[in-house]
Amino acid sequence: MPFDTDNVPQIASKEVLSRVLQAPVIPVFYHAEVEHAQNIISACYAGGIRVFEFTNRGDNAFEVFSKLRGYVRDNCPDMLLGIGTIYNAKDAEAFILAGADFVVQPITTADVAAICRHYDVAWVPGVMTLNEIFHATRLGAAMVKIFPAGVLGPDYIKAVHGPMPKVKIMVTGGVEPTTESLGAWFGAGVSAVGMGSQLFKDSSDLEALGQRIAALMAFVDTVKK
């Protein structure tokens, strides 16, 4: 994999977290075709998305991400572009050097935590139990990802915040692109939500996708005030 160290993010991890909290709806997306991925990102940006997670779920994910990095920089200057589905430090470093603004894991591993600390890149590990959340925060996580959130439900988030009131939680898996779903999750105290395939149903109409996202973003602004 060719690395360009000039791409290493200049946005400190604390700044990334601050921007996530300001724009807490995060598309979680993968597609093997660069042009289609660019079109989706543009529609999301037009709708108000400012944090986008591209997932490492295909053989050419690195090549697609590398091209998207340049596209986002030129066309969506206020958008953070991160990489998800990272399991090991080698892949984390590769994507960081390719310009990832943040790294998301489905699990929690100390080696990925260390790489992200080294580059001061925001790290969001995957957790479920209180013990896993505690372990992740001890490794330096300022925000954790609970997956699959749909299996656990908003009441689980409320329960977690009993003994851990300050932990910042992003939920993915089962979050629906509706005001009812978003209201329930943010009402339970999540700091951010990630939405995947359900957000992109019928996404062939990019203008309609942007409008749908804009309505959701406006709703979230009212919920979080």
C-alpha cells in the first residue's frame, strides 16, 4: 500500500470528538465503486452530514478510501472522513497514513488504541458490557461504540449511564433513519448515532437522500438542545 505521510490528519483527536458531538449523525457506508461512494458522500454533505465513516469491508477498501480522501478534501471541506471495521494496528496505521480522521472498531484492541494514541487520531472502539466500556476508557477511548444497539435498545444506554454517567456512547446497528428512532436514542443519552444500510435505501435519488438527511439533522438539532 502506498503511503503519503502528508495525509496524516492534522486534526487532533479532541477536536474530532468535539466535531462529532456537534454533528452526531454518522453514515456508516461501504461501496466498491469510487464514483458511487463519491455521489453518496456529496448527497450526505448536502444534507448536513459532517462526519462520515467509510468501512473496511471489501478487498479494495483501501484504494477506494484513498481516492475518497482527496475527493472529500476538495469537495466537502468541513467533513471528517474516518475508517471503520478495523481489527488490527497494521490496518489502522495504513488508513491513518492515508488520511483517516478517526478509527472505529467493532471490538477493542490495545494495539489499535496505541497506534491511534501515537498519531493523536480519534479512536472509537466497539463495546457492549460495562467491563468492556471500562477497559476501553482505560486504553484512552473518549467515546465508545455500542453494537449491535438494536438488540440492546435505548433502555440499555440509560442503564449504562447509571454507574457510568460521563461515558460518551455512539450506537450503531439497528438505528433507524426516523424521528422516532433518533428521538429514542438521543433521549436515552447517546452522544452520536451511526446509520448504515437503512439510511441508504432507495439512494438512487441522491437529491431525495440529501433532503431526507437534512430533515433528520434538523430534528436531531432540536432533540439535543
